[in-house]
Amino acid sequence: MKSYPKKRWEPELRDKRSKITRTGGFTNAQGLNIRWYSWEVKKPKCAIVFAHGLGVYGSFEMLASVPPGTPRVHYSTSWPERMNARDASLFCIDHQGHGRSDSAVKGKRCYFHRLDDLVNDFRQFCELLRDDLGGDVPVFVVGSSLGGFVATKTMMESPKAANGLVTLAPMLSLDALSNRPINRVLIPIGDVLSALVPTVPIVKTHRNVKFPLTQKEVEDDALTWPSGVRNTRVRVASEAYKNTLKLKKPGTLERITCPVLAFHGRDDPMTDPRSSSMLYERVSSADKRLQWVDGVFHDLCHEKPSSDEICDEIIEWCLARISGPILPKAAKRARESDRGAESVKRRAKQPTAATSKTKPTPRRARSRSSAR
């Protein structure tokens, strides 16, 4: 796995506040250079590989803003710091057309020809990483939003790519977003527009009004394509919609057999909460859990305090499975171990639809588990 000498790193990556261990690139099947980053420990108990969402990029998603609303350049208070503290190494890539990776059309940020190209890139990186680690370190993939689709399809098509799958508001259904008025007009002619004007940004998205400082961080970064400010390109929107429709067919998600942990905001306006319900219900995994999150918008990596609690749960869940899946009869006991005593105390009972709207403080609801 090719890593760059520090003299080749961009100035912001050489910044000591980021504490990046390595960064490098690999050439994908299309001849594009795909960038990657790592925050590593000397003797990792496991490696976590992160796939980011649409319009952002790997190091931006993983680093923190201190204080909120400022550039995301800090290792302090970040997910990498929390994971490294538990002896987990973290790796991530920039999808093609995002961040510092090449685009399928030069100069067109947040663009790709086919969604499967991103899946192929991510699978290739997982294979490179396994070789780099020597095969003895368990690998878990974590995907957010668009990256949730990428990570999910990677495990659907390549069961040996990782030891487990974690999704954060995964883009597995776009029914709600597609029902917006302008999108209802565009979808019927999507294939035509995709063929004629693939790079034109037309499709509307949502601005994060619930967490304005998080939205500001995205808007202020030079390498992002902010949701709610910039429209999604025609080809990208068409690929996302068509590929989520394919997942509704029997025999797709059922191919996933690894342990699965899914998180989703109950009122997510970007990706349908039904995405995670569908994943939980249909995967063939015996070891699976669905965790609803209240009081969030969509960015589960940065919307505090839920984001820190989610990160800690991911770490506990992965470490509990470094020796393999946990069978259903032991899942209840493992669930208690995953969360830890403090997390269990914080957990609220699952609210009804009426009480969920009236709670002034964001609270997470009880998880659904394969063990009853």
C-alpha cells in the first residue's frame, strides 16, 4: 500500500493537530488516483475502514472542529482519537470525485460515472489494507450515508472484505428525498438527463438547519460540495436512485452474512430511516443490531452528543467481535458488554411517536437485536 513521504503531504495534513499517521494513494481500475489516510496504533486489536458520504471526504469526516464551526483539522476530540485510545487503527479514503482523489471527469467535484466504481475502489482499498496489515488484524468497515451504500454493497459482493459492517444513516433507500416536488419531475426523465447532461447539478438536497455549525463547517471547507447549498449532479443522483431500487429486490441484502450494526436518525430527511430497517430485516446475519438515534439531522459523525456515544458503541461492538460473530443466544449478554455500564445507564426507553416530538433533549432509543 503506497504511502507518501511527509514532504509530499499537503500543508493541512502536515499540521501537527491532525496527527495523521500515513497518507497515500492507489490507482483504481479506471486509472484514477484514490487518496487514503490513517491514524494508527502500534499493536492494533482491529482496523476500522471508513467510507464517507456524498460531498465530503475522508480526513474531513474523521477530524474534529475545535471549537465547533471552525475547520476540521483536530485529532483532539475526534473519532480517530477515541478509536486509537482503545487500540483500534482507523483508515479512510476519499471517494473518486471527492476530496483529494481524482474525478472521472477532470475538474468536476462530487461526480462519478457509476456508483459501482466507488464500491470497486473501496473493495480494492480493503484488499490492499489486509495485505498491508498482514492478515492477522480483524478489519471492520463503517459507512456513512453514501458510504453506507458503498460499505454495504462491498460486504454483499465480497464477504471476506471485512469481519463486520457498521452503517450510519446508510443510503439504501431514497424514497423520501425522491418525493420532493422538483425531484418527482426529474426522476421520470433521469436516464435521459443522465445521458445528455451528466455533470449538471440539478437535484435538490437539504441544508442542516438543526446543527448550523456542522453545516458551516461543510460550507467553509474548500474541498467539499455542501448539501443544501450545491445541487447533486444528474448522473450522481440517477446512479444513487437506481442502485437503491436494485437493493429492494430479493436476494441482494440477503447475501450479507457478517455481523451488522446499523444506526439511523429517526427523522433523517436525507436517507430514509427505512434504509436501516430494511438492512436489519433482510441480512442473513445472525449477529445484527439496529440502533435508532433521536435528535439528529443526518451527520452522525459530528452531531454531538450523539456522535461521541455512537463512536464509543462502534468501538465496543468491533472489539467484542475480533474473534468472530456473537451467536444469537449470547447476543443479549454481548449487547450489555458492547455499550458499557455508563452507556446502558444513559439509554432511554424507546419513545412513542408522540413523546419523541416533545423531548427537549436528544435521546437515543432502545436497539433492535436479532436475539429476542
